[in-house]
Amino acid sequence: MRNVGGIAQTEAQKSSDLFMKCRYLDEITGGRGIVFSTGTPISNSMVELYTIQRYLQMNALQEQGLQHFDFWAANYGETVTAIELSPRWRLTLTRSS
């Protein structure tokens, strides 16, 4: 997907590193070696949810043919085209007497 808010076109080094470590732990433990725990809700985007699922359940995604974001999003999401205004655009209403 291109020109979609929240979807970077490049892969960050930290996320690539964590992904490789998760894959290694899955390999040596038979898929039983990773637990994430957080009190922070997933609220930024679908990409964030996909990324976490990719870390924790890559084998399941591969079995379902959903290892690429576009396939995953087509299965679990809905494409909506809309204009997103930049935060710098503000409408100020004033009252005159």
C-alpha cells in the first residue's frame, strides 16, 4: 500500500532487529518462546497491530498466506479513501457583537 497514513515505506532497524530475534526464539523453542506484556493500548494504526502479530505469530500468518501487510489488511481491514487535514490547519471562529 502506498500513500497511507501510518505506513512507512522503509523498515526501521530496531523493528527489523526485534523481528529477527523473535524469529530466532520461535525457531529454538518451537513457537513457544515469546511473550509481550504492556499496559499501553494499540491505538496508532492497523500497522501497529500487524507488526505485533508478525512478531508473535509469524508462523500462523504464513500458514494463512498473510505474511505481507497488504494481504493481511485486505483480510482484516477495510479500505477507506478520505482527505486527512494537517494539524496545522485550524478554523478559528470569532463572535462579533
